[in-house]
Amino acid sequence: MSASLQNQHVLILGGTSGIGLATAKAAFEDGAKVTITGRSVERLATARSVLGQSVNAVQLDASDEEKTRDLINGMASLDHLFITVGALVLDAKLAPTKAAMQPALDMRFWSAVYAAKYAAPKMHSGSSITFMSGTAGRRPLPGAAVATASCGAVDALARALVLDLAPIRVNTISPGYVDTPLFDGLLGENREAVLANAAASLPVKRIGRPEDIADAVLFLMKNGYVNGINLAVDGGGLLV
Ligand SMILES: NC(=O)c1ccc[n+]([C@@H]2O[C@H](COP(=O)([O-])OP(=O)(O)OC[C@H]3O[C@@H](n4cnc5c(N)ncnc54)[C@H](OP(=O)(O)O)[C@@H]3O)[C@@H](O)[C@H]2O)c1
């Protein structure tokens, strides 16, 4: 395992909040040069204030292939890539239209495809790509079938790319419940009650912190023999 990410360039697509921001902070503290992206200018500014002005913070919608290509092609070097982007669409009994359900697959899966496609030619034998899945890929989230399928899709994509992009390592991370701003919009005023309930149901009796996942992502970046795994970081949630 390499001692640190010192002077390595880490790109985090979806790095201005929650798990991505915590990973950017951990990589930065480990000595990496860090580039983060996000769509919102406000979130980019907040992330800059957390990480410091030396972070490269770029406005980018990761589902835009051309802009992703241009960003990555403009980089002098790239050692590690983490794509956190995803979307949760509720689609009980597949009732919504295709157009309404499509972002649940497109955001996670195609953003991962575009990023890997343009990053790989910049990478080398010590490099890694980490995709964002979720424990929902193994234990489906009721009422979110397409979003659940997107978790399985990136898992299969990662294992296929281990072969096609070798020697670049490709892994997937599957968080359980993690306390991030994602839940602000999803749960509204029920947020605290739902998360407390989730915590009580877990063997560790708490839900995850973004730093728990960031720590695991850095492990996937730095351990040169971990390849093609889907690492669940869920407090034991898949066992109960
Ligand atoms: N929190 C959990 O419990 C949990 C559990 C399992 C899996 N996950 C997955 O983990 C990922 C991150 O979740 P989080 O909890 O850290 O959420 P978060 O705090 O809302 O952060 C999401 C980040 O992704 C960025 N983003 C979203 N769509 C983007 C796009 N199209 N292009 C570029 N950046 C984009 C956001 O910035 P902008 O909005 O400004 O673009 C933000 O920086 C998601 O894929 C989620 O499904 C989360």
C-alpha cells in the first residue's frame, strides 16, 4: 500500500458536499492535489472555503460527456478518480414515465462511463477508479427500482473495466446510511426521526459519517492489490 497520496492528482466528480467533500478533504490532508466538481456555484464556493483555495474546484455536470472530456483532457496528470454522482427517483411499480425515471440510471451509470473513458488514457499502473454504488444494489430500496438497478450497473461496469482498463484498478464503494445533505431534500422535516430510526436498526447503533466513507475510498485508492471489489461500508446494515 502506498504510504500516502502525496503529490498525486485526485479527481472527484461530485466533490462539493457530503461523501465527495469528505473524500476531497481526506485526500488533501494526505498530500494529494485535488480537483472537485459540482453543478452548484454556491456549493463550489462552500467547498473551497472548507478545503482552501489550492483546491481546483470546477463547475461541471458529470452527465455532460463533452464537458467531462474537456476537463479531463485539459489535465496534465491524473492518478485517482472517484465519481460520486447519482440520483434517487421514486418509481414505485415503475409508474413514472421513462423520462422521469431515466436520470436515476443516467446520472450514476453514464457519468461513470464518461469519466472512466476519458480518465483511463491519462492513468498508469498505480492509478485507480472508484465508482459510487450503495447497499441498495444488494438489498433493494423499495419504490426505487431504477435507482437500485443503477447501483448494480456500476458494480458490473467496474468489474468489466478491471479487465478492459488493466492495470488501472477499478472498485466500487457501497455506503449504507450516511448523514449528508442528500437527506435534507429527500426527508425534509422527517430527517432526524428517519435517521435516528435507521441508526437504532444498525448493529453499530449509529449511521455513517461522510468521513467513514472517505476513509474507505482512500483505502481503495492507495492499496495497490484491491481490484474489482464492491466494498460495503454500512455499519453491518446488510446483516440485519
Ligand atoms: N448519503 C447516503 O446515505 C448514501 C448512501 C448510499 C449511496 N449514496 C450515494 O453517494 C453519492 C453522494 O451522496 P451524498 O450523500 O454525499 O450527497 P450530497 O451531500 O448531496 O453530495 C452530492 C454531490 O454530488 C454533486 N453532484 C450531484 N449531481 C451531480 C452532477 N450531475 N454532476 C456533478 N456533480 C454532481 C453535488 O453537487 P451539485 O448538486 O452542486 O452538483 C454534491 O457535490 C450519491 O450517488 C448517493 O446516491 C449516498
